[in-house]
Amino acid sequence: SAVISQKPSRDICQRGTSLTIQCQVDSQVTMMFWYRQQPGQSLTLIATANQGSEATYESGFVIDKFPISRPNLTFSTLTVSNMSPEDSSIYLCSATGGSSYEQYFGPGTRLTVT
Amino acid sequence: KQEVTQIPAALSVPEGENLVLNCSFTDSAIYNLQWFRQDPGKGLTSLLLIQSSQREQTSGRLNASLDKSSGRSTLYIAASQPGDSATYLCAASNDYKLSFGAGTTVTVRA
């Protein structure tokens, strides 16, 4: 299994600013993903973080709003840009690898935009 | 597009009763199916993973079944305890990406 940490664990930000969330995995993994969980909702996939290349975004999510980096096999960042109150959510990083492709999740970053 | 549905949305049982949580999915071409537990304000803990070629998987008091042809999975929790109170999410994997259900919130009364 993989152990995933995220920083920060929570933040309160002002409208119009940006926040970068870091995700660190304790071992090399094949794939990393970013999910959003809006209040009272389930998880929605934002994008697949590709190592050394541009992320692959799901429908409804764009690079200008959610730029993602993955410089190596254990680390990724998600930036939430030009934030509005609608961006208030929990953002979760996940990773998978090995033959089973079981996904493991970080503890999440709780973002509140005022 | 994969659609995942979980029924019921909420469940309240007395301690000791067995729990049955249902999950259905629309696209049977899944790679695997995972069950997760989420405590309030926390991340996700992986409970069980069932590969598409498997029919069931067991871990302690937990047993999950998978019927790909009918697009269904069921999570059984035996002899429930108050510590089992949480939201349980199922997620179907297509192309290694997970599609989540809305979850079943379980309350086990002491």
C-alpha cells in the first residue's frame, strides 16, 4: 500500500487568490489523481496528473483554473486559481500502482473561500 | 460515462445487526471495484478491492461481492459495532479512473 500526505490540511482563502496543494507519496506510483468533494457530495475526478507532461482533465475542469504539476513519480501539486466561494471543497489526491491498481487517498485539503 | 448509484442513502441499525450496502454501476467494463470508508471531515480509507475477474473479497467482518453482468456490488458488514458508523463509498474503475457513488451513511446505535 501507499501512504499519501497532503499539505496544507486546511486553509481559508480570499476570493480572487490562488492556493497550491501538495501531495507526496511514500513510494513510486504509476498514476496520481486529483479529486474534489463539494459539501455534502461525493467525489468527482478533476484530472490525472501525468509525470513529465500535461495533466489530463475531466469534462468541466480546465487547466487555467486547476493547473497541475507532477515533476516525478512521488509528488504532485494542484493549484486552485482565482478562487470563488464555489471552490470551497475538500481536495483529495490519490495514487495507484502495482498489478491490482488499488487506489489510495490522502487525508484531503479542506478549502474555504470567503 | 460510468454512473454509480448507492442504496440506501442512509441506514441506522442497533449494534450487533448485520449491514447490507448496495452499489450499482452502468458500465460493466470495469477494471475493479473498491469500497471505501469516510469518517466526517476525513479522507478515504480503502476497505476492499474486487478485481473484475473476482466474485467476492473478504476482510475480517467485511465481505464484498461483485456481479459484473448485472452491474452490482454488495458490501456486507457482520455484527456491526458503533465504530462502524461512517459513510461508505463504492467506486468503479474504468481506465484506472474511479467513479464514485454518493455513499451510504451508516449509524450503529449502541
